[in-house]
Amino acid sequence: MSKVKVLVVGCGNMGASHAKAFHGEDGFEICGIVSRGDSKVKLNDALGGGYDLYGSYEEALEKSGADAVCISTYPDTHEEYAIKAFEADCHVFLEKPVAPTVAGCERVVAAAVKANKKLVVGYILRHHPSWMEFIKLAQTMGKPLVMRMNLNQQSHGRMWNVHKNLMSTMSPMVDCGVHYVDVMCQMTGAKPVRVSGICARLTEDLNEGIFNYGQLQVTFDDGSVGWYEAGWGPMASTKAFFVKDVWGPKGSVTITAKNASGEDQSDNVDAHTKTEMLRVHSSEIDENNNFVNEDQWISTEDEPDHDGLCVREQQYFLKSILEDIDLTDHMNDAINSLKIVLAADESFRTGKTIEL
């Protein structure tokens, strides 16, 4: 094919960023934009107009002639929309999480395999050069690893409405946790064996059973351990909302995003992927227990912004289609990370540690 015709479904923060990437990428041609409200009109205008607009996903699948579908809707629609796309003989780029349940995630993966189509999941940090370096450096620190990460957001105004909509089906520990658990799995390369979780409900503005704060702890079979914390809402503190830190016997690696981790940045989506500097610390000491090496500072100020990362994601999606890349490991990793965060949710609800 000369160009891959892609149907953009969902026009919120991520949908708009992906649409911009498709709009500027020679290998893609947007064949339609789908949303239930008027966000598709605003996005179409922002892209210069001229794209076909649809209020119905099913109609768009039938009439747009799409080769691929980009799904950036709320998580409770991901499974249904992805499977329908595969049944329509389309490749799929799907924002995380793949589905609200492990069984749903497995059904989506099975549908991709059955249709012999590509499924790329929106793990944006896998395409971030600074985060890739962070993971690579963590792998040099020996075993076991201690992995400490969080992303709390003091949301208000429009973003609090966005977060409440996202939390209509799942907590931030699950929705965002898949990103950082995926990073932990790459760092340690080991099998997760045990998960526990705690949660708290700090607002009545949510569906029953949904919690806007959560923390998970995961243990791996090589002895590595990790925790992840996420909370959303106007009550959240902005103190230490951005912790990305890894220790091993040989030292530690820390993301030190001084500007992006400032107290006024917790609700800034573009700041969430920033690293700015990596601090590499060696644990080597002399006979007097003094450090042998000074800490190494690695500048990453030339890193791509959020929209630039979406371009990288879609370039990979295009490459996977044109070069027929085997995405088996990619899809299995998506299932694995979802299992871990959902196990943390189950742990909180049952009051028990979950053995995987």
C-alpha cells in the first residue's frame, strides 16, 4: 500500500496528539475522525479541515475504507472497539490499558492473532529515548533492584472532569500503573510473583467502588521489588508527585526533572514524560567507606515533547505494518502489566497479598 488509511477514534488529549502525528506522517492518511460530541469538529479544524467526520464508530468502520484504527477512547470501550476493528480487517493502535480486565485484554490479543493484524499498545515510554536510557542504566546496577515510581496529579478544572471520566471504570493505580509496571518489568527482566495494594477514596464525585488514590507493591522472582503510587484530584499534594528512582547493589539511577517535577507541573501532561537529567550514582566505596566515584549527570534536555513521542509511536506502528514485525512479546507484555495492576486492585479489595 502507498499509504495506510487510518481512522482516528477519540479526540481527547491522546487522540488529538495521535491525529497530529498521522497528519504529519507521509506513510499515513487520515480517512476519518470519530467522536460522539463536537471534539471531532475542533480537531478537524486544528488539522486544517477536510477530513470526514463520524458520530458512529460502526458507520466509520463501514464507510471510511480504513486499513488501521487508532483508538483513544475511554478504557471501557477499548475491548469492543479493538475487536470490531480486527473483524473489519484493520490493524489497531490502542491506548492503554488494552481492556479493564485481563480476560478482555486476552480477547483483544486473540482477535489480533486470529485476524493476522498488528496490535500496538500505547506504551509511550517505550519510545522515549531518555526513558529507554533510564531502563538500560538500571539494568547495570545489579540484582535485586528496588524500583520507586509515582505520578500524582493535583487536577482541577477541565482536567478533574477528564480524570473523573477516566475513573468511571478504573482507578489511576490501574489506568496509569500499566506504564510504570511495564518499565519495572523491563528493568528487572524477571517474573512478577507477588502483588499487594492499598487504595483510598477521597471524593464522593466517583462511581461506587472507584478510588482516586492507590499504591501497589510488586515482588519479582529475582528478589527485585517495586512500588508505584498514583492519585488524582483537587485534594492531591504536589509534593514529591514525580518520583522515578531505581537502586541496585552497584548504585542507583534517578530521573531528576527539576522543572517538570515542580509543584505547579503535576497536572501538566507534557511534563509527565520529561526527564531533563539522569543522575547515576555508584555505590563503590574505599577502605574508609568513602565513595570512589562522583555521581554522573546525563543531560536529556533534547528529549522529545509529548506530541513528539506520539509521532515516534505512530512511526513504530507504521513500521510494524509495513515490515510485518512480530508483536507477540509486545502483546504479552501488555497482558502481563495489566495482570499486575489488577492484582493490586484485587489485593486492596480482598485485604490479601495476591500470588501470581
